[in-house]
Amino acid sequence: MDKAKQSAAEAIADIGDGASLAVGGFGLSGVPNTLIAALLARGVRGLQVVSNNCGVDGAGLGTLLAAGRIARVTGSYIGENKEFARQYLGGELEVELVPQGTLAERLRAGGCGIPAFFTPAGVGTQVADGGLPRRYAADGRVAVPSPAKEIRTFDGLEHVLEYGITTDFALVRAAKGDRNGNLVFSKTSRNFNPLAAMAGRVTVAEVEELVEPGEIDPDAVHLPGVFVQRVVVLTPGQAADKQIEKRTVRG
């Protein structure tokens, strides 16, 4: 099955208002910038995003955030995005904060058809006990707190129940892909991209290099094509657009 699309706009044309999206990348590494730009141009609103972070000001998912297109974020890190923090603290954005490893496992579980699992991560904190602010009121009060979660004991240790995540769509970026949707990720872009792709009911992958089926050694495939429904090949300029958050040099 040839899953290659002519453009990013065609590949995301059925993503509508209120859709849930799992988006790959970590910081600005491995972020599907071309698909995000196409989504921004499409003008959809009320998006519910699941991603490790929400980009930075002016880049990655930060562009959708600044345009007021995102209503809810499930992620691990606010950090480098001042607009993300402003919207969250101002009550404009609902945020579910999740420990990073738990978020990764929730995406993987959803992709594998596992509805829920128990983990020791978060026991004894507001992650398990509830009360983390999901949405603030305009006056700074907590309008929507996180709920308490089920706790069970295994082998003498307490564990908290976490639910798998599935989304309407997933947007990911890969270094190489074939027309059947088999993907290869480069270095650290392999962290959240495969997991996000697994969680999406419809997964769209932008690839820096498109090859024919059979050209990728099966042992080299990081994500099988069964998890990918659409593939968009990047132009050389788009493929070279790889930003970093902080440039550090050594004298």
C-alpha cells in the first residue's frame, strides 16, 4: 500500500477542530515542524495535544499555542515556553502534567491496546493523591484539580494506576521512511516519535528521505508501517530545518 501523500496539507486535511493529537519530538529534536505548519495554516482550533513538551516560543508546537489553537496539553515539561506558562497560569489552557517516563509508557500502552497499568512513579505525591492544577481560574485559584488515582500494593510496594493514551491523530518525524510507512528515526528523535505514532489512530509521518519498499533492512526498522497511515516527504530545505533550544559551546 502506497501511503505517500503529495503534501503536508493533503496529509492533515481531515484534522478538525477539537481533535486529539499525539506529537513526537523532545524539545525541538525530532519535531514534525512541516506538519505543524500545515496544521497552523489549516486554522483548526480546540486541539488536545499529547506531547513531552509544547515546543518553545515561536517554534514547534509553540506556534499553534501562540495562535490560540490548543485547548489542552498532556505533557511533562513547560520549561522553555513562556507563552505556555502564561496561558496555563492565566487559566486559558488546561494542562495535565505527567512524569516523563509515565507519559512514554501511557503512549506505548495505548498503542499496544493495554488500557491501564500500575507504576510506582508518583506514589506519595500529588500525581497520585490529586490536587495538581489542571486549569487555573482568572483570579489564580485552582479551577480544575487533578483527581486522586487508585493505589494498589504489589510485593509490598505501592503503585498508582495510570491509563493508556490513544489519540485521533499522531504527527511524527523520521529520518527515513518507505512508501509502506516503515520508519527509521535518527538518534534522540527516536525517544517520543515511535510512541506517539503508536498511540494515534491515524498517524502521519514526515520523512527526510523517502525510499521504496524493501530498501530498508527489516532489522533496521524502528517503527513498522502498520502504525503509520500517511507519509509526507520533506523538501531538502524542510529536512535541513533542525532547530536547537540552547547552543552550548566550549572554549
